[in-house]
Amino acid sequence: MTVWDAVVGQTVVPGLQRTVADAAAYLDGGRLGSMTHAWLFTGPPGSGRSVVARAFAAALQCPQGGCGTCSSCVEVRAGTHPDVANLVTEGLNIRIGQVRDLVPRAALRPARGRWQIVVVEDADRLGEDAADALLLSVEEPPERTVWMLCAPTAEDIVPTIRSRCRVTQLRTPPYADVARYLAESEGVDVATAEFAARASQGHVGRARALATDDDVRQRRAEVLRLPFNLADLRQCLDAAATLVDTAKADAERHCDALDEREVEELRKALGAGSTGRKPRSMEGAVKELEREQKLRRTRVQRDSIDRALVDVLALYRDVLMLQLGVRTELVNEDIRPSVDRLARSGRAEATLRRMEAVMAAREALQANAAPLLTLEAMALTLREG
């Protein structure tokens, strides 16, 4: 089992493996070949951008090019390798302080590995100041430093950084590849794996959750009932409120225990309780942490709403396919009779308007619109068609 086994349905793997071989030859005195100092992995949500980046990082550090079993491979995959740093943000943006902490590390020679590697997940969340702080290091890196940025599209990265990176574009994994991965890696039965791959629309992380978590499947089923229950104004408002309440509950499950643990760890790090006195810096540090936690909670909530809207959009896509007479497998094949009834109750033009309303709601939420008002407006448009 190699490090590349975690990469699902991507055609870029052979090219990256050739680059790993070129990088190894360079360390032995050869030419760089296809190896370069800055990479930008792009692709739709669920394509596995960060998975590919970590596999690539492990392969570069591995003497065998990514065997998956040596200490270097194991440590990179576990996030404990001393020469591989991972910048992950759970807030709305990557802060300049996070980048400034990484830049000096990126300038060091590898302590034990073959390369000094920095993986920046969600690089599209780099603010202007954070991008400026990153630019110089990406522009003029030390000889054996490699930056790996991950973003949905190349256009999500500022041009000054983008122009210095080699862009590697990923695709949405085919359903069959996702189902095979779930069956082999998670031990999921074939029928469940195929359902999860189809229902997630090739989003590997979402597919894993649908295949292994009953609560996730139940919440999806509840979301898919929304378009069938918009007969009057009250039902529209209730549907919007339900989506918001469910997203808040998701955020609470994800964040509550984590928030409490982080505050306690910060207090201990600052020496609270060890001397009987409250450190002077504690109040400000705790407030800053709480601000970051609030941003993380907001992001989790909005991500939850967006996942629900993607499911609704897929339902209307299925409706449209039936209305147009397109012979294709439905995303929601498991509820085909219900989808067929919805298709026969309206026309394709109305379905397109409803799909546009869902997409407009997604864009508004990404622009920081109020979730409840946005979803209420969307639900009313879905009712009117």
C-alpha cells in the first residue's frame, strides 16, 4: 500500500510520480526536471486537493518515492514529520500571523527529510496581508523548500502568487472510483458504497460520511424533503428555519468540546493555576482565541448550509433530467419515484428557475449574507417556481 492509494480517481498521479523521481535524481546531483519549488493543487470540493498534496509531500520525503510504510511516509500522513508543515484554518480566513509563523520555518534546511515542505490548505482563504507575507517566500524560496497550495481554482489565488506556482488541476472523482475506495478502505458493503458515491456526487469526504454515519444519512433525507413541502408561506419559513437550526446544531457538535478544550489548553500554557495568580496576558489571549472560535463556528455553520443546498440543487438537477427526457443515472436514484412525481408536476423552465434560486442563495451566503433571510427568500422562490 503506497501513499498514492489514498488518492481517489485522479489522473495526475503518474505525472506526480515522475516528478518525485526527478526530485530524487536532483538530490543525487542530477537536473530538476519537472520538479519545482511551488505547486498549486486546484479542483472542486471533495476532489482531494489536500490528500494529493500530502501524498506528494510523503513521496518526496520517502527514499522509495512513497512506499507508504517507512517512517517518513507514516509521519507525513500523521502530520508529525519535522520537515512537513501543514497550515489549516477552520476560520473564515488564514490570518497573517499564521503565515508569519511558517515563513521562517520554510527558510530552514530540512532537519531530517529530503525537502522542507509547507502545505497550505484552503489557500483561497488567504487575506491580502497574509498573501503579501507569503509572496516573498514563494517567490525566492531556499533551494530545498517546496510550497504546496490548495484551492478550488487558480483564480482564487492572487496573481502574484499564482504565477509562481505550477498548477495541477484535479477532477471530481468518478462514482465508481469513490465506491471502490469506500468498499476497500472503509469495509462498506457494495450497495451502500455505490449509494454514498452517487449521493455525494463524487465528494470523497462526504461519501465517507454518508456511508458510515446514520445521522448524516438522516439529515440528508430531511433536506431532500424540503422541495416537497413548500405549499404555503408558513412551510417556506419553517423550511428555512430548519436548515439554519440544523446547521447550528452541526456547529455545536463540531465546536463545543473543541472550544472548551482549546481554552483550557491556553490557560495551562499561560500558567493559570500554577502560581495562584492570573497572568496579565491571559484575558487578551482568551478573547483572541474566542474570536477565532466564533469565526470557526460561523464557517462550520455555513459549510453545513452549503452542503444542504448542494443536495437540493442535485435533486432539481435530477428533476430536470427527467423533464428533458435525458437517459442518465440520477444522483438521487434511491428516491426516484418521488423525483419522478416532482418532475411531472411542473415544467423544465420552472425547474431551471428553482436551480438558479438555489445557486443565488449559495453565492449570497458566500458573500456573508444573513443565512435565515437568504434561505427564506430562496424557499419562497422555490415555491413560486
